[in-house]
Amino acid sequence: MHLALATLLNRMDSSAFDGTSVIRWGAPVPSFGDLSVSSVATIGLNPSNREFVNEAGVELCDADRRFHTLGSLGLAAWSDADTRHLQLILRSCRTYFRNNPYDRWFKKLDQILCGTAFSFYADLYPACHLDLIPYATAAKWMDLEPRERTALLDATADALGLLLRDSPVRVVILTGSEGDARLVPAPPIRPRHKRIRICRERSPVGGRSPQPRYSCPWIQPQHPEQFRCDQRSHTRHSRLGRRAKLWSTSLRPKDQKIGEGLRKALTAFDGKVQPLPGDRSARHLEAFIEQLVESIRRIRYIDTIKARPISADCADPQRECFDPIKAALVHQRAGNEEEAFWLVFLFVHFGKHARGGWRYIRQIYGRCGEGGLWDWMSTSTDSHGFREWLHEHQEVLKNKDTPGGFGNHRKYESLDARSENGSGAVIESYVEWVNPPRTHDALVAGILANVANDPGQAFARLYESMDALKRFGRTARFDYLTMLGKLGLANIAPASPYLIGATGPLTGARLLFGITGPPSRLDELTTKLGDHLGVGMQVMEDSLCNWQKSPAEFKAFRG
């Protein structure tokens, strides 16, 4: 790339550009984006003058600057440029889409890539843009005299070949009108490149355009429909063909309307707010939408059971119908909110085993049927006694003849009563966090009062305060606090998906946005997307976590 740029710079001071409108004080633009890591490249004619000047024709400066000029580099002529200057020019090319890109053009061009997983704005699947003539001109190409066009083409005939020769680009996409294709020279592209050929067709007024002859064997006009048709999908076209409204049949009929709304919102977000290269294939998009719908249904399930009568038997651990969430609702309705909080904690800590169900919670909460309960009152007033009981009943609880265990989110936890990281220590640390005789309700009310009853800030304060708990990390805290909010035990809700410290959800966000940046940036983007879709942050967190496990095919995950 250094050699190619040096060649382009040497030509700036040559007589080849005399009498042309090339902006000679502006640096050549070998690429828009990082050519060294791009597998896909779009190809245009030449850079716009707007890469160097504003609407009034004044040179862009400071934060508005897109590419270097003689003035910005402190040079009198391009022949004075050394290695340091070349590095600065190449850096402005590599980071173009991270700084101040000319979105008026590139946002539209990015849509051409929608049939692939690539995007100019993605770090994970990056694409770049190249021009046949890597020099900006003061006038648009179509406004140049034929003599000037010919001179520029002759002077830069080998430029594209120099850039692509040692690049990782596998797919090149020509953009422009049919007539533009005839201008393309035949650079030395190796056979490893896949040649996708598209042109926007334009017919002259008063009739059909004649079939042009092409001297270039590898770039020819092709109707955009052929490019945007996703051959891997049996349901519909990829993003550019979405208006065909062919929709996956796997969504329930009553969820079709929700799915259609999510599809439109995702399309709008991708086109106007932030590229979503991860859902650009039809299969990925449908799988993500179905995970979003599944997450919405899981949250609505809590609203459904809250509206129904619940038998008191559901709160009895000796009964087969025992369910910790329904038990929490039974106690909440009876005015015993302390027990409801406690049951939510046990629900999160032990979880539901795939085969054993709620066995761990039932046996521990119900004292293995020996009489009495390890309810909040008993445990909070005698946490040492609870740990001793847990130690004495290890053999019964770990009985391999009866299916049981921790839920999927807690599968690495231990029943050990005396170790520093076992269940005994975790439960004792929870008691210390609540700090009786202070109640759960008083704990939450105090934090809400300090944040002017803001649900998002209260959630954040509680989340941070749970650092005091042992073996209760990011996922456990998020699940515990969101469940308190859904049950109406606390007026709290997450203001973001809390991706910092996450694994599955963070992986899903990186796949969706095509960005490998810091978790804080992914958290910000996911929050923005969740607000745009009109779904809560728990839906975003849950759906991203499940989608990344099977991004091309919907699979229901539990636990």
C-alpha cells in the first residue's frame, strides 16, 4: 500500500494533470476504509470534491477534515512527502468511516452491500470503497470535458490494479451507470476474486439505451435484482428485496404482526441510524426477529400469571406444583413481600435444572421434608444454622439417582456449605447485603429516594451494591433485579442491557453490529436499538444472548 501511494503521489506533480480540474493540493485517496482487511470492495469513478471542501468550496479543517492536504501536512509540494506523511495519509484512509465520512453518498452505497454481511461501517465484516481514478476533481465527472476524462483515465489506468494486487479483496462491486462500465480498464485481478457485477441502468430520454460494447472482460452491467437475490434463503429476498413481504412461517399467527413491526424497525435503524451487518442475510434476520419475539413472550408470561389466580399449593415445596415465581406472587398477594424477595433470590441462585426442575430449591427451601421451611425469617436470623444444615444434607441433595442440579445460568455453582464460594457462603452474603432488621423493601426504597425515584438509576445503584454478594455476577444480578421489576416488587428497570462483563449478549451484539470495539460502545448501540424497536433492555439482552448461539436458524433456549 505504501508503494502504491508513493506512485500516486509522484504523479501529482507530473504534467499529466496539467489542464485538468484535479484538486492537486489534496492527497490522493487510495481507499475509503481499510483495504488491508477488507474482503469486499465497491468501485466508483473518482472522489468527490466534498471530501476536501464544504458546500462553499472552503477547505475542511480540524474535526471536519476527511483527508490530508499539502497544508495539513505542512508540505510545499508532494515530492517533499516522506514515510511519515505517507503513514498519515494511509491512516486517514483506514479510519475514514470512523471519523467524518461523507454519509450522504456512502450510506446509500452501503445499502448495495445489504445482501452480504459486510458494511463500510463495520469492524467485524469491513468493506472498503475504491475509485478508478483516486484523485478528487473540482467538478463532477459528468461535467468534465471528454478530453479531460481521457487524460485522467490514461494517467491512472494501472491505479486499481496496484491497489487490488496484494489486497485480501475477494469480491469487487462496480457502481454507477451502464456507460461507466465502459470506462473501466482491466487491472491484473487474480482468479481468486469473485466478480459481482452490478450497474444502475439509465435509459436516455425517448427510448431504450443501446447495448454497449465492453472491452473489460470482468465488469459488465447486471440488473440489481440479480445481486440482491439471496440464493441461500428459501423464504424471501435479502434486505434489498424485503418489500416482497415474504415472511417466515415459524412465527405464531398472533406474533406475525409483532414480527413485521420489528422487521420494519430493524430495516429503518440499519439504513438511517447504525448499520446492522449481522442480520443482512434473510436467515440471520428472521432468526433474530424470532428471538426478539420469544423474549417478548417470556416477559409477557410473567404479566399473564400475575393476572391469574394462583393456588397456595404453588408455594408449598412439598407439592409437585411448587414454582418459586408463583410462590413469590402468592406471598406478595398475602402481604409478605420479604418472602417474595427471598424466593426470587433462590429462583435465580439455584435456577431450574433441565431434567430435575426445581428440585434443589424445593428440597432446600422445604428442609428436605423434615418439617418447617428455610424461609427468609429462619435463614436471615440463623444463617450459620442454615449452613450447618446444608452441610449435613449434602448426600441427600446430591443424590445421583434423582435428577437435579443448578439451572443453565448457574451450572458452575456449588452446593458446598462451608467453602468460600459455595451456596452456603453465597446465601450468607445475600443476608448480609440486605442487612436485617432492614427489610428488602426498605433497601429498595432508600435507593429510590436517593435517585428521585428514577427506575433506571435505582437499578444501576442496586446492581453496583450487589458487589457485596459472593458468586453473584453480572448475569445473576441482571436476572434478579429484572425479575423484581417484572413482579412489581421494586420500581426498577434496566436503562441498558449491561453488556460490560457479559459473554453471550456481548457476542451477539458484536455479531449484529459488526463491531469489535469496547463493551461500553456495544452497550450504547444496543440501548439505542432497543429504544428504537420499542422493547425493553431485558428483551435485547436475552434475545442477543440466544441469537448468537444459532444466528442463522431460530432455536428456543431455556434456562
